[in-house]
Amino acid sequence: MEEGLIPYVSVDCVIFGFDFEKLNVLLIERKVDIEGTVFRDMKLPGDLIRYDEDIDASASRVLFELTGMKNIYLEQFYTFGSVNRIKEKTRDIIWLHSIDHPEERVITIAYYSLVKIESREISEAKIVNNASWHAITEITELAFDHREIIDKALEALRNKLRTQPIGFELLPVKFTIGQLQKLYEVIFGTRLDKRNFRKRIASIPYIVSLNEKQKGVAHKPAQLYKFDKKKYSRSKTEDLYFSV
């Protein structure tokens, strides 16, 4: 094990991204050699905490080492410490041994992060460790209890989104109402009435209509909007709430 790491405390990061159709999570491929047969599965990005860093700094480091990005929306949401965290005994234990990690229980402090997939920063970032985006609805079994961590992260995201407009962290600076509605639908796993949604948006002062429409699209260009942070700071009681 690398020196300077606390052996039984780690951070794991659930990195959410929205591609205008699906809510995605960034996962890392894990290879496990069992008696000459190589098995491949996926896991969340994470690492043990260093002795000389705060917990939040550790999570930020994991994100930077994976994507090369800084100042990403990041929120701590849960701590995992079940005695049964190593659920798939053979594969998980062999992998732990391969990275010189003790197989005893590790307490994991989990964070979720929101990334603009289409942003210049993420497109230019060198995503390492065989990381790739996966639709959350298509993710099945993962290493350890990482599926449970994702489920808890989604629950936390939904709860936060009901009272604070953090969804704009997943959208480009300029977006359409249709894209905003689709974002809420995929996060909450439901369909929203188009007319009621647009009526609700029209009443929110910090979602500002621009004198601009989409360009280079095959369909009729839609009106573009932006999230005005200054207006939001003056009208935080006007939350973007939907009964879902």
C-alpha cells in the first residue's frame, strides 16, 4: 500500500453527467485475474484518504486525477460502513490483494459530483483509468457495494433538486426548456406535463430567456435560456419544485 494513506478510510465519488437523453455515471473498469482468467467489471472512482488532507480535499483529488478537472460541484451525502461491504468475496478480495490493500472493512465517505459532459473542460480532459460513461438505468452489478452507493447518490440528488436548482450544473450555459424538462424527467424517472412545466418555468425569475435560438439542429430551433445565479441569490425562496 502507498505510504501516507489511511488504510481504513476512503472516499468514493459518484460523478453524474447528462447527455440530453440519459443520466450517466462515470465508472472505472476493474480487471481481476483469477487463476489465469481475467474478469472485467466496473467500480466507482475512489481512493484512500491521505494523512495530510481533509476529506473534501481527498474527494477533489480523486476527481482531478480522474478527469483533470477542478472546481466541480461536489457534495458529501452518506457514509458506508457495513460489515458486508465485500459482497463478492473471491473477486473483491483478489483485487484488493493485487493492489496491496488489506481486505478488512473500509469506511467510505461518499460524494456525488455534477459534470457538464458537453463542456470544453470535460471534452479536453484526459479521463484515465479506463473510465467511461454509463447510463444509470443500465448499470447492474458493480464491485463491492458500489451499486448501493449510486442508488443513495441518486436519492440525495433528487432530494436536493427538489429545493435547489443544482440541475443547471449538468446543463450547458445555454439550454432549451425541453432539455431542462428532460433532465428532470431522467433524474426523477417520471414524465412531466409539457404545458405545466413551461408554465412553472415562466414564473421563475432566475431562468432567463435569451434573444437567441439553437443553431445547427435538424428540427425547428428552440428558444435558449440561461440560469442567472445573481437573480437566484436574490430570490432563493422561488425554488424549482415539482411534485415528483
